[in-house]
Amino acid sequence: MTTISARGSAKPKKHFVDFSSRRREAFALVEEEDADAVDTATLGRDALEVAMAWAVIGIFAIVFFAILHYMALILIPVTLAVVVGLILGLLADKLGRAGVPRFGIAVILSSAVFLVLFLIANALAEPVATLLREGPNFAERSYDRLMPFLQSQHWLNISPATFQTGTMSMDKLLENSTNILGVVTSSLTPAIIQGMIFFAALLLFLYGRLRLRKTIIMAFPRRRQRLIAIRLLNSVDQVLGYYFATASVVYFCLGIVMTLIAYLCGLSMPVLWGMFAFLSSFIPFLGITLMTISVAIAGILTHDAILLALLPAFLFFTVHLAMENLIFPAIMGRQWEINPFVVFLAILFWTWMWGAVGAMLALPLSLILMTVLTELFPERKATPNLPG
């Protein structure tokens, strides 16, 4: 009998499939897909809510600026009065500490502003009257000087006949001047009304300035918020007062220098040029540009030699450039430096919104906004943890 040994036989291996583990993996994959779908839906809702929030802000901004433009007749003098009152804040505090009552402070400072504006208008009255009186002769001299240059520029297609029969003829110019006088006359009454609103608002703002400050401070419920409001209001007064006091002194010196330049270079009405240099300097970029171009044109109309004609404009631009980039920053320091591009955009915006007065208010409003942002969002410089 033969037996078969189990030791030498080959046993086949059995393979088992774990269905439970595959089922768990499938469930996990489905759960991940559901989670991704939920996250995508949540992200879509969050994006929609953010878009809705920005849309509401945009609509509010459009309505706000539309109201500013629509109520310009009232808001321009009131805003100008508030800005002037803030500029005079430091002086008002000094008068208050000296024992002057609030109504006396308001009357003294309002009268001082009126006196300064009256003196400026009185200084400009005689040169402007002379310019209007000599307007025809000035136009004739300008025509004789500029016509050869204009004729040499063939692409302009300008000839003497253009000023005789065309749209630039003397009859058309007289007709347009009549329309301009009509516009000026129609604008005179609103200007008088705005002037009255300005002085009334300035007087009342200076009288109730301290009470208004107290109302703003006490409107915040917490002590920390009140301290921030106090610091913010004090910073605005300090920035505006110190900035424009310094600017007035520097630009007054610039006006004196421009008067000397105009006198030595043979320009007519040197006092008028000095006054224009002083006033235009308060409008960054735009003021210096218009002033330099005007001086260059006046020099060309006065002198035959081109170098001598452009000398007054070159001297004024050089002196103004040195004051703006060397003297003014050295006095003011760099803690109140504003981005020039931001100031340029502010000038464009407020000029489009409120005209010439808006251009003058662009810099003060930029300073106020910069001060508010600096106080509410101070820079926090993180100190790195270096290994010892």
C-alpha cells in the first residue's frame, strides 16, 4: 500500500478581498466631495455678500458726492469756514488762555480774516483796473508779437485773415466777451451770498468751537474712544494751524521775491505778479504751473530776445522749486508728508467738484484725512525676535 506524504504536496494559496475597507474608502470619498461642494457654496455666498457690501458702499458714495455737488452753493462756504476755523484753532486756544471770552475770540479772528481778504482785494484792485483799462492795447501788442510765430507754425493754419473774418475775428471776440460779462454778472450774486455765508459760518464756528469739540468727544460712550477723539481733534488743529502758518510765511517771502523778479526783469505791475505768486502757491502743482506759464507769456510779450523773455519764468520756477523741496521740508519735517500723487488726484477731484475753491480746499482736506487715518490706524512696527 502506498501513502502520499502531505509534506511533499503543494497547497494552493487563498486570496481574500476586504469589501469593508473599500466601502469605507468610498464613503470617505463621497464625504470629501460633499465637503468641497459645501465649501464652494459657502465661498460663493461669502463672495456675494462682499460684493453686496461694496455695492452698498459705492451707492452711498455716489449719493454722497452727488449731494456735495448739488448743494455746492451752501457747502462750499461752510466747508471753507470750517477749514479756516480749524487753521485758526491754535490761535483761538492762545487767546482763550489769555482770558479773552469766546465771543470776543470769534469776533477778533473773523475780523482779522475779513481784514486780510480786504487788503488783498484792495492790493489787486489797482493792477486789475490797469489791466482792464489797457486791455485793448495789450491785445494789440500780443497780436503783433504772436502773429509771426503763429504763421510759422503751418499746421495751425492761422493767418491774419483768421482774426478778421473767422471765428476769432474782433466782432466774435466782442460778442463772446459780452457773453462772458453776462456769466460773470450772473455769478456775482451767488458769490456775494457765499461770502456772507462764509463769514457767518466762520463767526459761529469760532464761537461754538469748544462746545462742538465737547459734543463730539462725549458722543463716544467709552473712555478709550473719548481719548482717541481728543487726540484726533488736537492733531487736526495742530497739523492745519502749523502747516498753513508756515506756508503763509514761506509763500509771502516767495511773493516778495517774485515782485523783485518782475521789477528787475521789466515786467509791468510787479506787485500784481507777487500777489499772484503768493496766492497760487497754496494750490500745489496747478498753481505753480499756471504761474510759470503766465510769467513766460508776459516775458515774451515784453522782451524781444527769447532768453531775456523766459528769464523771469525760469527764475520764479527755480526759486519756487527750492522753497518747496528744500526750505519747506526742512521747516515742516517729514512727519506730515503727503504722497504727491494723492494730492494731485485730490486737486483734480475737488476742482471738478467745486471749481477753483475746491482746488484750494484739496490740500487742507487731504491733510485732515491723512491725520484721521494716522490717528485711527497707527503704524505698528513689529520687533523681530532675534536669537540670543
